[in-house]
Amino acid sequence: MAKYGSKSANYAHRQVFFADGAVSPTDKGNMSTPLENEATVTFTRIQSKSKRNPNNGVFKQQRVGPEGQRSTPKPFGHETSPHDKTEQRPTSSSDNVIRRTIGNSLAVRGTIYDQNVSIVDTAAMITLVNEKLIPADNEDLETVTLRGLGEQLVIGKIIKNTSLDIDRVNIQWDVCKAPLTDDVILGLDILDTLGAVINLSTATLTINNKVINAAFVNSGGEISIQQVCIKRTITVPPNSEMTVTIKTNKSADQEFILEPCPLTSCVLVSHVVGKGNSCPLTSLNDGNRHIRLKKGTPIGYIE
């Protein structure tokens, strides 16, 4: 059963596009993903306007924790640390959700001497680079002592005027070479100077008015979340339901959960638990006006 609601701010990642189609109930579109999958979009006219009654079994947003107690949804303005993510796994009931904390980090694609993943970390005071990425003939100008966990001290080297590229935004910056497990850690120094804005709900990093797609990565550095976005601008008619069949790169026996992200347009998107490389996604406009969804609008996430 589909459950309508809003997406937690803890999800985001690799984009999966689905076709939009026109407003006609018989229109169909094509899925465009890296796998060149197909999708069908249909609109269904709703005869009477539904009210968002939590007891009608359609718009219910109840979440039940492991102890069977209802949890309170977080407001949109709630701030969450990039290192304190939650992962949701379904139980036998669609209303039961088990949350467990996982160690994910927010990352963007960056280039420094080579193509690497850059971790966004506002807890790091300076920008750090894995010492293995720095050429051996690079001159070390200054030695600094970094404090790690507890009383652990780490010795680093300052490399002046290092060319750092973040999604085609080139920056000349003084970085610190240190023994890291990550490739590059973007510290508070560079984020503050560039006036960076981190949006956890959409997993984006804005630098110099340019929006850069980010992703939540696990300890292995692999992107584990796919983001479902609209390929072209569409208009959803009033009192209409839109059904979309999307295809993913999941294996035939691999289960996944699709959760909606917050939409300011008042379109309700269903929660879906699926298996294999495809699943249906239902969006509902129970209002009395046409709603326009712009190209690139994220509407859900697949884990």
C-alpha cells in the first residue's frame, strides 16, 4: 500500500530521471536514466476533493518506532549533522519503520591532482588533503599539529596555492597535507570564505550562486542513495493522480525503499517498498489548481 508523506532530510544522492508527459490522462513519456530505462506516466481524474484526514488510510503519515511508539516528525527547519544520518528499514507493516544510525558523510565530486570525492565537513577547521595525493616533489612550507579524537595529535603540512576544483568551480587554496582515509575534506575555512550553503534536504552545496549536487556516502565511499528527479517541467492538473513506473539499477532480488522528499507545491508522493529494477510511484494533486513541477525537481529517493 502506498503511504503519502514527506521525505526525511537524511536522504539524497545519485539522480534517476523519469519521464514527465503532458496533462492528458492518456499521455505517456520515456524514462531517461543512465541505463536508458523507460517509464509510463498516466493521470487519473479524482471525482471529489479529498481532505487530508489522518484517519482515512490514504494520507496517513504515522511512523511507528521499534518499541511500537509513534514518533514525532521533525519540522522542515530542523538541523541535522551530516555525520548523524538515519537509515529506515520497513517491517512487515507499512506503518512500522525501524530507524538506526549509520555513519554517512556528505560528499561532492572534486579534483585535486586527480579525480576524487570531497567530503564536506563543517567540523574541520581547515581543508585537508590525503598525503598520498600530493606529489613527492611538492614543497612543504609549514608544519602544523592537528588535534584528532581525544588526545590524538596528527602532523600535517601546509601546501600553498593548491588548485582545487569542485564540480568545475576552480579555487586556489592553501590546504593541509595529512594522513587521511578520505581523499579531500572541505573544511570550514573554505566553506565560509566561499559563502557556501549546505542543504541537507536536497543534498546540494551552493558556492558562488552555483548549486552543486552532493551525495551521502558510506564509509566505503560508495553512493548508496538514488535521487528521483523530473526530467522536464510538467503541470499536474487539479484533483488528479499521476502514476509513474520507474526503473532502477537494482538487481532482480534486491529490495529497496522509495521515500518522497518535501515538496512545497503540495503534491503528495507515495512511499513505496519495492524489489528488483522497477517500481510504481504515485503522486497526488488534491487541490483545485494546476501545479507546475520544474525540471530537475527532486521528488523522492531510492535506497
